[in-house]
Amino acid sequence: MQPRSLYDKLWDAHVVQEESDGTALLYIDRQLVHEVTSPQAFEGLKLADRKPWRLDTLLATPDHNVPTTARTAGNAGIVDPISRTQVETLDANCADFGITEFKIDDLRQGIVHVIGPEQGFTQPGMTLVCGDSHTSTHGAFGALAFGIGTSEVEHVLATQCLWMKKARAMQVLVDGALSPGITAKDIALAVIGQIGTAGGTGYAIEFAGSAIRALSMEGRMTLCNMAIEAGARAGMVAVDDKTVAYMRGRPYSPAGALWDQAVAYWRTLVSDADARFDSVVRLDAAAIKPQVTWGTSPEMVLPVDGCVPDPKDAPNPVKKSDWERALLYMGLSANMPISEIDVDKVFIGSCTNSRIEDLREAAAVVKGRSVASNIRLALVVPGSGLVKQQAEAEGLDKIFRAAGFEWREPGCSMCLAMNADRLEPGERCASTSNRNFEGRQGQGGRTHLVSPAMAAAAAVFGHFVDIREVM
Amino acid sequence: MRPFTRVEGLVAPLDRANVDTDAIIPKQFLKSIKRTGFGPNAFDEWRYLDRGEPGMDNGARPLNPDFVLNQARYQGASVLLARENFGCGSSREHAPWALEDYGFRALIAPSYADIFYNNCFKNGLLPIMLPAEIVDRLFQETLAAPGYKLVVDLAAQTVTTPNGAVFVFDVDAERKNRLLNGLDDISLTLQHTGKIQAYEARRKLEAPWLFV
Ligand code: SF4
């Protein structure tokens, strides 16, 4: 048999039917559902008098619209009536169809991409989809996971399948050891800086190399989460001991004899030694510095010791006008050192960086310090109720609160500002989220993407600092 | 889904690269539980001078005179000319819904983000990919000639300019067929029910933990 990549193996295992032009009907093992991209899909099902194909493959939770302040009032606590309707619509649809849902006041509620792995709902070898582009996160488990649109949400609900063409395979090889203080987020941003936001378009990316093996599962999730920001629908990491150890004992993980059988299969989910990739990108882990985005696209990124670029130096006219527009929007001038950029708000959260390890990294920087006087708001939003509970058990909430951070309830929050947490026009934010698009965190808001430790340091110093110098 | 066969339409040029889905339809409009009505809020942050919220009377809002789609000569455009990596960002299908509801039937750009590209086909919107030099030429011609129209013929896979230049584009045969006929994906897939069930039976033996 020909050597196969991890992607080949995942793909082959799920083909129900293949057409002569290479289009395949792919079986989907799991679907996560949230309130924003599902109402029109459920409406479609009802109109056509259809039912979900397999209820046991579905798990739903509201995350985008939920407030991050007290949850005691349940849905009634959602002030915006349109947001509330959307969450209530999800509840009603889940009740009507019999879908398991972690509702707003459930301890297990959280961002879909945090709760899937946390519950063991996400497993190696699965195909997993969600009406959300950051579904690539789940590829960290050696799974094929990707975001889909609402029509496809309905299609998977109704048929358990999707029509797809196989993507090309890209390997991103990161070898060597990261410097202390450098995280998976910095790797992700450095990769995007190198290949651009369209560099992965049409590809499924496998992250490999010694630096990736050394990452925790949380770090791998952060990395795969941002595969979509490089244009790739799916990112993935091969299964190893860490993957298996993470899976053990989770509520949805296989147990007993099935556990052993599953693990034996999971162990095969690695690329064969001479598997073929259509493209290979190499990075030297030791050379990666703390990354900060300066513009309005994740590819507009620099090491913290760099200076904002000068449009005069742009490689072509399209880039030049992009850079000019980005500088204007971001309120920055060319050649300004990144370390001199002051921030107004700090956001630690999102499906990229709201897991327990992220909160620990940020808390380690904050401990014994306080938030700088120019910071108007510093927010920590855990990714799920269980992450929050764990962090509280470790006393992290106290560290953040003592320093002047606000400690909130789980949800997407200021990652995209569909709830009340947002930037005001002109406000500048150090954010651990994944998108720095114009208006993403609130109209006119200015986002700089960084790691949790870098965001924490920006909160303490009031501007960007090199985390390696303050640890 | 509305079938797409042949469209002769006024062209509007949106001259920026990496136009993301947050720009196409800002997130506050994602709170709707409907599929329609997103058109007045397409490109909301660029199009209006005030901050858009769901439920506003869009007709009464101040328009941004500098935004290209607001220019009189582009009113009624049904073909959108764009730059590389159009539609990057989120998976929100609200982006093609908004473009379609605005009145666009076809998009022309050198490249698109994958999920967005896929979503367009599900909504009767044809995303055409042409080489960057040709897109560049179309931008120049559009800017130079008010009332500039293109003819998009899906069956023939061609874009024809007013002076008769013809550009051929690629499109996946299956997608083309569905779009030409406005076919419903789900009922087509359900014709394969037997195969899906056979796959499940097989998979259950190999990987029973996936079925508990
Ligand atoms: S945290 Fe942000 S990126 Fe992640 S699912 Fe929520 S809105 Fe999307």
C-alpha cells in the first residue's frame, strides 16, 4: 500500500461514495451546534419535514450571544432581545428534535470548540463539523474537523454526510525548541506571517515536527484553531501519547473494552514515514519571537521587537494600499516600534486561548502585579464553565481580580462582540482571539492579536512588552 | 434555490484584497434567525456613516459617499468585481445571503476563501475565478465606462465584455449542474440512503465506540 498522510487516512475512512470527478460523499461522525448558524438550518428541516439522521452525533450549546456577567437569570439575563431570541430558538430547536444541549446555566456550557474536546465528544479519527470556521481546532486530536455554512449544517443534520472534494495536503514542520515564554499562539501567528492568510487556501494542514510534539493538547488546539486564519479549512496534529492521555476518562470518551479498541485505532492516526505532501513549509522554533499583529489581517504580524512597516516598502501596489488602509484604521504610523503601542483594553479568552493552560500562563505573568492605569478594561473570559471552575480551584481568579482584571462567565465575548463586551470606536485592544479584522471586536475597534502571556503583560505595562524580558 | 443560467449585469468594482466576512455582513446582523433581509446591511460598516443595528430603518441612515457601491453609476449592479481572497474569515452563510439579497448574482475575483466559495453555490450565487491580470483589466474597463455590463453564461462557462472579449472560467461539473438547475442538495443526497446505511453498518464493526 502507498504511504498515506494522516489526512489521507482520515479521508479514506469516511468515504461513503466517490464520483468519477473525485467528489466524495463523506460521512460525518459528529456535529457541534450553536445558536448563530443553526436557526435557518432547523427551519429548513422543519419545512421539509425532515429529522436529524443520528441524534447521538449532535451536541449543542449557546456561546456567541451569551452575556459574560452573572448567569443566574438564565436566558432572561440576555439584555438584547434579538440575542435572547436566538438563544431561545436554539433551546426550542434542541427540545423539538431531542438534541443534547448544554444550556446557558449549565456548568458544562462554553465555547463549542472548548467543550467538544473537554467532554471527550471530539475524538481522534473522527470527522467533525460545526457551523463555525474555527472548527479546525478539533484537528488537534488527529481528527478531520472543519467549519461549514448553514446549508451544510442542515445537510449534515439530514443526511449525516457532506459532498466534498479532497483538499491538497500541506505539512507545516516546526522543529527545534521554543524559547521560554513563546507559545502555540506565537507559532500560529508566525506561520500565518510566513504563508499569508490565503497561503493555506485549498489545503488541509498537518502540523508536525519536534516543536509540535512538545506542545500540550491545549497548545495544539490553539494552533489548529488558527489554521483557518491561514486559509486552510482543516488543521491537524497526529495522535501520540499526549492525545491518548487527554482522552482518558472524559464523559464521552469510550470506556472498558471499547477504550482499548479505540486506542489501538487512534495509534494508527499518524502520517506514514514517506507520505506525500503537496506543499511543505518549515519553521525553526528557536527563531520564533513573541508575535503581535499590527494591522487588520492576521498576516499583518511582527515580532514584538519589530517596527510597524512602511507602505513605501510594500512589495506591490495592492499590498501598499492594504498597508496604508490598515495603518489608518489602526491609528498607527509607519516605523513605530511595536513596544511603544499603548493599549486601552485587554481581552483574554476566545476559542483560541481560553483553556486552563492559557489562563495559567496569563496568571503567571499577572501574579503580584497590577493592571496599568491607562487600561480601561482587562477581561478574562474562561472558555467553559468547567475551565472556570478549574481555574477557581487553582486560585487563578483571585490573582486576576487582585491585579484589576474582571473575571467573567464563559462564552465568545469580545472575540466578536455579539454580546455586550466590545471595543468602542478607536479603542485599542491586546487580544488573545484569532481575528483582527476591521470592526471585529466592535465598530472602529483596533485589535492586536497576541498570546495570553503577552496580553497579560500588555495589561500590566499598558503597552506591548517582550514577554521574555518580564517573566 | 434560484437557478443560475445566464446573467447580463451591471458591474460594481470593490477594489480591495482580503475582503472578509465581517466586512460583508457585520456580526450584529447575525442575530437574525431568518435567511432573508440581509441585503440592506451588506458591507454595512463601509456603506453607512452611522453604526448599524438590526431593526433600524436603513433607508433613513446616512450613506458614506466614499463607498464605491453608493455611487449612482453602480446602483442595480448584479456582478461584483473583487480582489484576491474574497470572503475570508468566518463560515457565516449570512455573507452570501447578504450579497444575494443585495442583488448580486455573480462575483468575479482572482481567488476566494474556501468556505465562502462553497457557501455561494448553495445560494444561487456564482463565484467566478479569473486570473489576476484579467480581473485587473475588468477593473480598468469598469472604471472607464459608466454603465459597464458583463454577460455571465454558466452553461458555456464564459464571461463576455461589451466589446466582445470572452473569458472562460472553470467550475466543478457537479456544482455547475446543481446551480444551473437549482437542485436541492439534501434530496439528491438522500437518494444515496442505502449507501450511507451500508457505510454505517461497516463502520460499526470497525469502530463501534463511534456508535454508542
Ligand atoms: S470564540 Fe470567537 S472565533 Fe471562537 S467560536 Fe466564538 S466567536 Fe468564533
